[in-house]
Amino acid sequence: MEEVSEKTQTPDTEKEDTTENNIADETDKNSEPEKESPEENANKQDNTYSESDINTSEDTDSKLDDITDFTASMWKYFLIPDNEPESFPEYIVKSENCGKNSIIAARVRGKKHKHEGTNCDDWFETASSGDIMYIAVADGAGSKKYSRIGAKEACRTVCGYLKYTFETEIINNNILQNLSSDLSDESCISVCRTLAGIVQHSIKKAYGAVENAFYSRFSNNVYSDLLGRTINIHDFSSTLLVAVVVPIENEPNKKLIISCQIGDGMIALINTNESFEKSAKLMGEPDSGDFSGETDFLTSKNLLESDSLVFRTRLSVDSSDIMMIMTDGVSDDYFPNESQMHRLYFDLLTNGILSPDKNLTSSELTPNQFEMIKKLPEPVVYPWVNDNTVKIGLNYTKNICNKMNISLEKLWDERSALSSARVQVKGMPNDADAGERLKIWLDNYVERGSFDDRTLVIIKM
């Protein structure tokens, strides 16, 4: 997360410790300046692609492509310094089946971190109890040196606490069977209230874990020496997005989904069996501070109050078959989220990360679909930041819409034909599984002004 601030609260008092912050400010003034990134001073472009403006002029597209081509070749790649405590790996990838669900997840170090030789600040964890899924995604504050540690501890604690509590207090006591009752029934309402309370309490447990991470490292000079000052809990600041998926007994394809969100990022549901208008739903609202680029963090202790957590909690009972949980490194590239989650879904589809409902054979294609396939643009190729001699070509839904003069809604109705675009992706191993393909895509898709860490967890339900 780049250039963010938080509404601070210290662990022992609700008043900000100004002395400590003054020391931190003085340290920042005397610190070595960061390496300048190619797009450091570029304004974030408006990535809105509505039906009315999906088709831009070729001249405008060409000029933007020229600028992007120029900056893409300027990014440098530096390893993380050896003296960094608790360094994170460059990538984390997960692709596995959990009961009736499957997970496709990846986390990549952002271009800016690679350019500066600094750590990735994102983390994610997943856990399961049979068909019940627990997911946690966190993004450490980019301005805080050890925020990655807070992100990791928060995610691990949330998933561990949820799995333990569900298995010992919910599943073993057959409480979930009441979810099959009518939603207006008091027994169903009571279960939903109980489960939401457990999710909210997991946020408090995550704060406790971050607090413990701070205290356990406070006396270790390795952490303070790198900062030139004493560490404080806000050096471990992180966002936190939590989601739980609970299948409803005797209700095929229906599930209860509970989410709670601290900070930015996005949790979204996609129902591929619904019409375009009804197929996407957001399960959270990104927190924002008083100024552009700000967000709230888990270490803002006032956010742990019950009313605050209730406000950030969402419950949904529906038949959605895809859930996506992401940090702002992805969600900001698909803004506004409510209208652009379809574009994200199509980008995943056309790059072979998700599969269409049905792979059509040539004999099953309609004349209109044949025409669509003939008009599919070639993948857009850019150099890989890690090695500029390696070229990666990816498909972009906005390019497909422009080339074919088609809206996202129309594309939704013809998405089975997009399987043809999947074979055109360049630079991906033929035997790469969905998790590896997601990693390559996250690491290489290009949006102007986008250089943050990227994390995306996909649950196919």
C-alpha cells in the first residue's frame, strides 16, 4: 500500500503519542531518499470502462500505449537486502481443493518494491473445516517498516481462531442446521448473529496478535537499529479483510457468506448463473481517511469497538459460485469496484485463470461467436520486471471491448466464446496450473499508475 496514513491509537491509551511521532518524523527527514520509480509522479488514470465510454479513439489509445511501453521498460529489479529481518518471499501461490470448494490464490511483490529492493507488505491465509472456508487477506502500510509482519500475524491468527472456534463451538454442536430455516425465523437469525460475532471477534484476536508481535520484538535492537529509533505498534500497521463461507444444509449451491473489512481492498461475489445486472455483489466498503490515499488500519484501536465492527460486517445468503478477496493493489485497478468486477472476472477468464462455464467446440459456436473470435485482439506484450529479456503477453478485457465494439454486458452473454482468447496468452507454461497462471498475471498485467503489491484469493464455490 503506497503513501497511506492512519488514525492512530496507541495500545495503552486512545491519545496519540506525539513525542514518539516527532522522533519518527525527524528520522524520516534524515533518511536516505527512495529510488525514484518510473511512475512515481504520474497521476492515477481513470480506469472506468462503462458502456458509454468503452470505445476510445485509436489515437488516444496509441498515445497511452506509447507512454506505458516507455515506463514499462524502465522498471528495475532489486533483491531484498540481506539485513532485513523476517523478509518475505517474492511470491506466494496456493491452488488446492477444500471439500466442494477450490482455492486459487497468489501474492506478488509490487513493481515499486522490486524497483526499490524492499519487501512485499501483503499476506493471505486460508483454512477450512470440510466445506466451510475461512479466508484472511492483509496489506501492510507501505510507510511502516514492519507492517508486513503485522499483516502476516493478523491473517494467521484470524484463520486459526475461526477454524478452532467453528470446529469446537459450532460444527460439533450442530448449530449450522438452523441455517436451513427461513431467514425470518428466529433460530436462523440467532445463528447468523452468532457467526457474525465470531468473525468480528477474530478481528480483535488479530489486533492482539499484532500487539504481541510488537511486544516480542520491542527489546530486539535489530528492528530498532534499522529505523534509527524505538519501534512502536504502528510500525506493524495493516489492513485486514476476513471472509467465511458456510454451505447451507439441504440447500444445493446456497451458502451463507460473512465478511468484515478493516481498511481498503475489496471482497466481491460473482454468480455466473445470473443475469449481468444481478451477477456481481460487493461484500465490503473500503475505509478511507480524511485525505486521498488514506485508509484505516487494524492498529487503529477505535475500530475494534463493537459498533465499528458491526458496521463493517456483511452477511449474504445466495448462490454465488465465485468469491474474490483482494488488496488495493488489485481493487484500485478495477475502480469503481461495483461496475468493474465483471472486467476483473473477464480478465481472469481470458488469461486462463478461471474457466468458462462451458468450453464450446467449433460445431457449437454460433455465427455471432465465430465473428467474435475472429475479432479477438492479440495479447499485449510487456517486459517482465524481474528480467526485461522475458516478454509476457496478456489479454485485457478493455482491449477486447474496444476492438469488438462490445459492452461488458454483451460480453457476459457471450463469455463462453472467450475460451479462445485463453490459448493466445504468451509466456505462460502450458502445464501451469491456475495458481501459477494467477501469479504470472498478477506479476505482469499493466495499468498506468499501478505498481503496488498485488494479492488475489479466488474461492470457487
